[in-house]
Amino acid sequence: MKKIQWKWDGWIAAIMAWSAFLHFYQIGNSGSNVYYTAAAKSMAASWKAFFFAALDPEGFITVDKPPAALWLQALSVKVFGVSDFSVLLPEALAGVASTWMMYVIVKPWAGRIAARWASFVFSCY
């Protein structure tokens, strides 16, 4: 089995910086879904709501997504408080990480140059 050696590339660093800029540009002003923001707020306030993805701290009314879909948002709300930034921060971090994963997945299959282009195009989408 061939051992994969990781070599940091200046181009991928620039693409990651570009992706971070695009994902974090005016993140606090972009507006989040108030329905899921309310769920993240109540999930940060109560463990029962956290495990059932409830809109209310008592866990009576749940949202239409599985609880794991909102756990990172609830943890972000717990750390940073309720705001558009705190609700959208996990999504922005996931977008930057996905750009890196695009590079890692494409590189062994199609080469370094194709992986750079794939991650750049992915970051612009």
C-alpha cells in the first residue's frame, strides 16, 4: 500500500484563504433562519431541548431536522450568544473545511493541479 505524504502547497493556502474570505464576509449581516435560530437558542438553554432539537426549553415542540443537524449551532450559540454570527459560524467553518476536503479527495485521483482547480471552483460556489 502506498503511503500518502502531505506536502503543504502555497496555492492551496491561497485557495483556503479565499474560501475563508468568501464564507466569513459579512457573516453577521447575512441573516439566518429565525426558526433554526430559535431552536439553537433553546437547545443551548436546556439539555432536553439539545437532545430533541426542540424550539422550547421544555422539549415539547421539535423542529423538522434531526437533533445532530443543529448541535454545532447550539454549541456555538452557547459560546458566543444568540446572533446571526454564532448561528452561521459552524456553516462557514464547514464550508472552509469542505474546500480542503475537495483538494484532499481529488489530488490522488487527478493530480495536484486538478485538485487545486477543483477546490478553487468549489470555494467559489
